[in-house]
Amino acid sequence: MENSNVADRVRAIIVEQLGVDPAHATDDASIVDDLGADSLEVAQIVMMIEDEFNIEISDDAADAVVTVGDAVYVVLASKTKR
């Protein structure tokens, strides 16, 4: 799977869940500080990403998801472990 496709799909999940302008969902945007998510929304985003990509994200990895780029990285890292 191409990295840009993964990034686009992750961004789409975040934009859909938070109702933010797609232009704001940049790699370095903080999901909480810049996009306004609360902890429940972050957990929901992680679950949606797991469902979308058929992966399991560990609690430690989920806790490390701070930015949009982090969310993309978690997916790419889990895909290479297979």
C-alpha cells in the first residue's frame, strides 16, 4: 500500500471524526491542541484507524499519537510488522 494513500485515508478519518477543515489536518497538526479533539475523540480515531486498516494498535502506540503524522506513522509501522 502506498504511503500517500495511507496518509490520505488517516487524514480523512480525522477530518470526518472532528469535523475540521481538511487543510488543517497537516502532518504536524496536534490532534488535541490544533484540531480540538478530546481524549474520547482521540480514542475513537484510533479505533476507526484500526477498523479501516484491519490492524491492532497497542495502548503504548495509541498514547504516542499526538499529531496527524503520528497517526499515519502508527499505521505504516504496523503494516511493516506483518
